[in-house]
Amino acid sequence: MIRTPEQYVKDLRDGRVVYQDGKQIKDITAHPPYKESIERYASEYYLSNHPDYRSLFNVVEDGEEYSFMYKVPQSGEDLQRRRMIIQTLNRSLAGGSRLTGIDGLNGVAWAARKMDAAMGTKYAANVEGFRKWCQQHDPSICAAVSDPKGHRALHAEDPKQKHKDFYLRIVDRKKDGIYITGCKLHISESIMTNVLVCLPSRNHNETGKDYALACAVPVNSKGVTFLATDSELSRGGGHPMIIFDNVFVPNEMVFMAGEWQFSRLMATSFARYHRLTAATYKYVQLQGLAGLAMLLAEYNGLTHATRIRDMLAWLAMYADVTEALGKAAALDAKIDPETGLAAPNEVYSNCAKFWFAENFHQAVKYVEDIAGGIAGTMPSIKDWENPEIRKYIDKYLGGDAQYPTEDRLKALQMLRWQGSMFMGILSIHAEGSLAAQRMTLYQQADWEKFKAAAKHQMRMPTDHPDFKEMPLEPPWKMPAKL
């Protein structure tokens, strides 16, 4: 089925427990600060039902229509189509209510099939049962991955940790399911979702097997509590903490429960998909950042200055390289013969994530340079709304006469948001830190091929299959009598 936006909003009134700024919010749909976020997420369902987008957003199989997001990815074209959906949502100012959740679902599907093959478990059937349920009910799902970690140099079960619950863990096992306790952090927009797909955030040892846990948890489950981000720093619920206090998970919603040998694979399988998502939506944001820089240059009358053009050229390149790497990661997908799943090229997707995260602060620096100091000292928008003083702001904060002062003020306000501490931290740490990309790229690099390439350039023989038949001398020699 394809849910309507009205059904999405109605399903948010399910008794979920939400706290923000020290107070409980009984019904987020009746809480005015959440209105904009709810409309943005509901808009995804509006577009899914719209005739202009229905064929892109949905798929029909065996006579049943369901969201394309819930289709098993089987080719690079499937991954690229998902990128098109994500970018359409972003450009439509609609939320991606399944951005992380689908990455989580595909990640556990990949890892569960590998785990079943190696250990004789039956988790893949649970994953596909959950996927089928999602196809039938069209929920919003969200991945819950990051743990508080406590002392980061210690494993979860280490007695030197302050307590045992810095990582989500199994605290009891029953015939019909498990009970879990712990916390997940930074789980973006999870308050707006219906189901959490919980995964481990790192590898765990045999002594910490109870932390090797993956499962699906409805957000209104008994024992689940959301602690929303400070309202001054977020829109809606932001990126909340999620508390799991002895939450019951039935067996059919469990995707890993103690198979510690596969905890790393479960975490990295999610990252394999999610870093492609990051590059996909970031391109739309970076297009906007480059465009914001050009607008500010125009408002300031600086478009003919060489140094300004150099910065604008860099910003355009920054955006387009991010898109090129993301597109390459999707279309150069790996089709795993054991699972049948298509996964993005892991090197390209990690390069894309690292590229935009590593350079984001430089990009903001350029836009701030173009904007000028007024971006940091301008009056409040509330001053603009006061007719008694607007005339002064309109007179003295105008730029090039062909552009309204109000447009310049809006651009400066947007720069404040893009250059905020929150956006800077988000760009670095969302979808994995820079260290995580470096580690993955080091592990995935074909060092034997790189060494063979170096030897070939030095005209040294090598047994590497890509180079051993290549000549070590130019194919043509100048005749002595020429």
C-alpha cells in the first residue's frame, strides 16, 4: 500500500513518549514547533501519491504497489533510482522519512544472509518478513546506530566502564523474544518515524555477545523514550537520544542476537549503504550553498572580482565532485552472488562522504568571506518586521540597487544557519566520522594493485594480473638509421 499524508500524521498519535526542554510532549502533532517538520515528512507521502511522481517513488510487483524504497536493491540502476528519489524529495522541501531506515534494512539484510550462510541461523527470513510488512503498511523507518560508548577505548562489557548500558544490549531472553536496554544517540528525525531499525555501532567480543544486537522496534513500544534536541538548536525533535528501558522485541523482529562474530559486518553493512545516501542529499545542499555564495556576491556587487570568482568556481567544483562520486558509487555497484543484493561501490561512496565532510568548513569560509562581516552583526529578522525601524535597515543594509534589501537579509540568515556550529558538526560526524571513512578506504584499497602500478611505472616486473602482461618498454623504438 501507499500511505497518504493524512494517514502518516494520524499514525504519529500512537502514544510515543517524547520529552523536550524538560517537558513531556503528549502529542507532537498538536505541538506547534513540530508542525513544519511533520508537514515536511508527510510531504513524502503526498509526492508518493502524486501522478507526476508515483511511477518514480513506487513499484508494482505481483499486482501490489509499494514504495520503491522497500524494494530489494538488485542493480546499480536500483541504487541510482533511489538517489533520484532522495534528491527529488530534497528539492521539493519534503522529508526523507526512510533515509536511514532503508540503509539499516538493506544493511541487516546483507549481514543476515552472510550470517545465516556461515552459522546456520535463520535471521534473513525475519528481515524479509519485516521488509514484506513494510511493503504492505508503508511505515516511516529510521536506523538507530550510534551508542553513547562511555569510555571509547573500552569494550562495552569492560568492568572499567561506569555501567553496562553504554551500548544497547540484551538483558533477558524469553521463548517468544528478547528484552533490551540501552540508549542510541544522534538519531536524526527519529521522533517523526514509526519503527526503529537498531544496529550495533561497532564490533563486539565474545564476552560482549549480548551487545551484538540488531532488531526492529516500534517507536511506541513500552520502555522507549525520546529526549529531543534542545529546541533552540533544532527543528522539531532534531536528533534525539532514544532510551530503551527493558523493551520487549518479539523473535520475528530480531535480526541478530548474540552472534558477536558478525557485529562488525552488521555495522559496516549499514555504512555501506548510508554513505551513498549522505553523498546524495548533500549534493542538493551543496548546490544551494554554491548558489547562496553567488547570490551574496551579486547582492554585494562583487561578481566581477577575480578572487570572488575563484571562490565561486571552487564551490561549484565542490558540489559537482560530490555528485559525481555518489553517482559513480551507485552505478558501479557490487552485486553480491551470495545474497543477491546490490551495494554501492564502497570506495567511491566513502570518498564522496569524506570529500564533502573534509571540505565543508572551507566552503562555509568562502561564503562568509563573500558575504562580509554583516552576516555576524546584522539585526534580527524581528527588527525587519517592525515598521518603525525597517526603513533604516532597508536603507543601510541594501547592496546592489537592483536587488531588494529583504532578499539580501534572507541570504545572510541562511548563511548563519549553514555556518552554524550544528551544521559544521553534522557535516563531520553524520554518516560516520572522517576517521571512519579513512579506515574504510584503507581497508578497501587494493594495495597490491597500487604497488604493481608503481612497479610498472618504474619498469619493474610484477605478477599482478592487471600488469604482468604489460610491456616494460615503449612499443616503438626509433631505428638507428632514422
